[in-house]
Amino acid sequence: MKFRHSILFALAAWFLVPISAFSVTADEQFLAARDAARAGDKVKLERLASALQGYELEAYVDYWRLLLDLKETDPATVGAFLERNQNTYVAEKLRIDWLRQVGKQQRWAEFDAEYARLAQPEQSLACYALQSRLARGDASALDDALPLWLALLEPPEPCYPVLEALIVEKRVLANAVWARIRSQFEANKIAAAMYSMNYLPPSQTPDKKLAQSIADKPMPWLIRLPGDFSGNRLQRELAVLAIQRIARNDPRMAAEQLQRISGSLQAGEKGWAWTQIGRQAAQGHLPEAMAWYRQAGDAPLSDDAAEWKVRAALRAQDWGAVRSTIEKMPPALAEQSAWVYWLGRAYRAGGRLTEADALFARIAGQPDFYGNLASDDLGRPITTPPKAAPPSKAELAQTRANPGVQRALAFFRLNLRSEGVREWNFALRGMSDRELLAASEIALRADIYDRAIAAADRTRQEHDYSLRYLAPFGDQVRPAAREQALDDAWVYGLMRQESRFITSARSHVGASGLMQLMPATAKWVAGKIGLKDFNQARVNDTEINLLLGTSYMRLVLESLDNHPVLASAAYNAGPGRARKWRAEAPLEGAIYTETIPFSETRDYVKKVMSNSVYYSALFDGKPQTLKSRLGVIAPRTGGEAKGDDLP
């Protein structure tokens, strides 16, 4: 089809006849214009633009035309486009492109005028805005820039002049530079840390090759250090960085080396190094984690190190450490629902029941993992809220007439999913609950399930959980679940998280279909269940995808004590890891989930299990509890080899 269209366009160009003479649709012309813009073919783009006047996505064609000549485009032309398309995603997109251009050229008057109209500035543009203020001599710009010093560990290019202004004006001295380097090592931003070393005073600036060797192979350098290097700050700082790098792979070896050199280190340096060892040990579920954290004394903890200290304390059932660590967190971190919940649990363990219930009440009712847990702890069974009245014909017509919704639907019609998602999300901003419910219904009728969920998820007062927790393909999913003796609420909970019911979904690692099957997994399951004539092309077929996915869920579930938490973790990260993450003693399912080392898998399991609660409430019409689903995870003893061949 694409080849045929290219021939038609070539003939039209050759014979100078209208493209419409060859019965090419406007949609096809638009796709050809998109290809021309990507190829930088201005002549072809201009020709197609004239044919697409009045087309529903015409603004994008105009945007592409401007983008190809943006460096030479005068501000008035840009301003006219922005005015003509105000309050649209494509206008916001051009505004961002234009601001990047004039910011790079330091045309600050033009930048400032347009920056003020930007809805959500990205970090690079925020830094251009700070550059503009510095150029005007606005002294307060340095005050606003100072928090970026430790927050932007891998900054975009426009932020470097701002950070360097802090150095020039002596708002940042050597101690702060070393703090930034430590934070960058902790976040594994090594290239950025090497660059930050340029900000150090000459006496403390390490040789580049030496610094890189410490990052790559720290042990050889560390063991060659002299017996006492306490008088050399550069060696002390490099030594604790070396300890941090060793801890990433072997916390026990790092602890041994830190004990060996501790006499040469100052208290703050030792404290930071112990926090790094404790943090890595906590993520690896080592029993020494809390002891190593205690070695750090009162050393400040990064957000990440504090979170992992709480997780280590949870696995150790050290509720006092859970409490004290959360109470010392910065307010922005402590206010996250995870730490509100676990602080409540710590208070309850310490007999402070009134304070615990007050914390639970702050988050109970939120439709997420911690809101569910808090509801359980308050004895409030989880139910779906009263169903809002369905959108009226007038409400549907009004929302359907929204230009942003129309553009999004046009992109989905053209199978340009990424563009459709961006337009859809932009269109939802500022919508009332009634408009969101109408948008959700419109997407549902168009079989755009992920956007239907996205709209229903945003309602604040009026809700329809049958839209928020869609259950499409019921005549295929439920028989497949029954065939494998699986809880259909869990199957739907997992599918909602995996693909949002997009049958053509494909992840960046190659997983496909409703149940996001990796090619090797699909092939293995097909062989295991004796599926004949299987080939990878069939993975996206809904029936085959469900057969293979539910079969794999059953096999994983059976190999992991028939526990859905373990099986959910295994579906995302592999059965071997799910088994390895168990403890030596029985572990509350919520704590197992909280202490999963991989952030992606940890978030995934929380959402799958919370999803399953709401699906169960919808399917059964009865109150639910998340804790009953999370249960208790059996110890890491016996039967460990079961299902070892599972991919």
C-alpha cells in the first residue's frame, strides 16, 4: 500500500497534476506530508500543505513547515501560528521548540515574552529562564538556582551556565562540589561526576584517568593507599567514592575495606560511606544492612538511602528504626503515601494507636496500594464508589466536539498512537468530571481502551470504576482464566498494568500483545503446552496471546506456592528473582512487595495487586481487602528448585 502511494505521489509530481486525481485520501496525503517533513523535503511538504488546507490536522502540517526553517523564521510568523492555534498541544509544542531556539541564541527579550505563556516548562527551558535573569543582573536568580546544585545530577546543557554561575559567584564552594560528586556516584551518574570534578579547587582536582579508574576498578587503587592519608583531602574523598563503588557489587567487602581505612577518614566521610554500604546491603536483603546503617550514626541520608533504610528495617521488623527514619525524612518525602502508611504501622507497633489511625485516615480511600492498605488497617472494606450517571447525549456531543479530542481521535484513526496519546492527554487538562467521563466513553466506543482508562482515572468527585477498571475481551479472557483455574480479577489486574488492553502493544524490550509476552517466553510456553504450528507472528493474536499468557501465569503461580504476589513479581522480573527475594522467615506480603529491589517490579506488583482488588469488587459486588490478597510470603526454604526451567 505504501509503495503504491509513493508511485501516485511521484506521478503527480512528474505530470504536475493534483494528487486528488489519483483518489489519494486526505489521510494518505497527511501521512505523506509527515514523511516529507521527516525527510526534510520542503518542496514536497509545501505541495502537500496546499492540498491539506481545511484538514482536521492541518495545524501539524503548518507546524512541520515552520520547524524545517525555525532558525530563519521571524518571531511574527511564530506568533501568528501560536495565536491561531492557542490552547492546543501543537502550539505548546512549537512554543517549546521556539524557546529552545531563542534561548540557545540568548535572545532574552523574545525568550521572556514567550516563556511566560508556557504551561509546563521543562528543565532546560527553566534554566534558560534563569540564564535570562542572570543576564539582566537579577541577583535573586542565584538564590533560585542554588537548589538545583544537588537536584540536577545530570543536567541538560542549558543548566551548566547556571550551575557555573554559582561557582563563579562563590555560592558553591569545595564542600558542596564534593557533596554533588558523592550524590552523582550514589545515583550512578559517573560521567556527570567526572565533569563536576572540574569545579574543584586545583589542589583537590584528581587526575581524570585516576578518577575514572576508581569508578571502574576501585579495589586496586584502594589497597595501594598509604597507611595514613588523613591529611590529604583528595585521597580521603576518592577513598569513600571507591568504597561506594565496591559496595554496589559487594557490600561485605566494602565494609571490610572501610573498617581498614577508617582511621584516616573524618566522621562525615565515614558516615556517608556507611550509608552507602547500608543502602546497597538493604537492596540486596543482607542481614547486616541495619548494623551498617547504624555505623553511619547521624550522617545525613539521601532520599534513596533513607527509603532503603526503612525497607531494611521492615524486613528486620525493627519498627523503632522505621519510625525514626521516616520522622527524619525531608517533608516532601515523608508526605508520600508509602511513608505515611509505614509510619502509621510503626506507631501502631509502638502502641500509639490514635496517631497511627490519624495517619491511615490521611490516605485511606485513595485508589492505590497504600490507600488500600490504610483502609484495611482502619477496618474499612474496599468498595467501588457509587457509579456516576452515564454521560448524556449532549455531554458526549460537547466533548466529542472538543478540537483536542478530535485531533487525538484522528491520530488514532491513522494509527499514530504516540501523537494520539499526547493530544488526548493535553485535551484532558482542566476537564470537569462530567467531561472526563464523556471522554472515557468516547474512547471506549472507539476501542481505545488505554485512553478510556486515562480519562476515567482523572475524575475527582464523580466516578465510574467500570471505566477506570475496564474489562474488555471478556468472552476470551474469562474462559482462558477458567481453563487455567486462575482468578479472573488477578488476570485483569495484571493485563491492565501490562498493556492497558492494547492488543498491538509492544514494549521497548520486545514484549508483545495484551499480556506482553517476550518472544522467548512465548516460544517456551507454546512448547510446554503443546501448541502446534506456533510462530512469533501469532503472539499478537488475542486468543493466542491470552492462551500463552494465562498458561504462563498458571505455571509461575504453581511454582511459587500459588501466591499471586510472588507470581506477579515473577511475571515482571522472572521466577528466579521472585524466589530469591523471599526472607528467611515468613514475611508479610506488603513488606515483601515494599522491599522488592527493582523499582519497576516493586511498582508493578503494587499496581497489579491493587488493580485486582477493584476488579474483584466489580466482578463480585462485594467489599474486598488488599491484605487478604497479599497474605504472607513463606520463608526461603525448601522447594526452591521447583519451576527452575521457567523463563
